[in-house]
Amino acid sequence: MFDRKTIPDDILVVIILVILTAVFILIPPLGDTWVRTILGLPMVLFTSMAGLAIGYLFQVTRSLPLIALTHGLMNVFLFVFIPHL
């Protein structure tokens, strides 16, 4: 299937890509207002951790349908259930 020796290298690539995503996409809009900055920092941390978890899950399982299902379920919980709590 795949060589287990390359997993640490693959995880390093996933971590670098998540950090680059946070730096170039998530963090720049946070500087618009102080409210957006305070409320947006937890979003950046959650998104980064979710990206690392999904990236690790893909590296372990090599299953893209599982990743798509996980991503979809996370969106349902974040945007349908959690706002109504």
C-alpha cells in the first residue's frame, strides 16, 4: 500500500501546508477590526487543528471518500447544529 517510513515526512508536509494556509488566507482579514481579530483567532486555531487532523487521517488511511465525508460532517456540525446551541 504505502511505506510507513515516509509518514513522518508526509506529516511534515501537511503541517507546512496548514501553516501556509493560515498565514496567507486566514490571518490577513483578521486585521480589519479589533473585534474581528479577537473573534477570528479561535477560528484560525480551530481551522488549523482540523486541517492537521484531516491531513493526518488521509496520510494514515489514504481514503479520499473518508476525508470528503469527514469534511462534510464537520461543516454540518459547524454551520447547522452548533449555531443553535
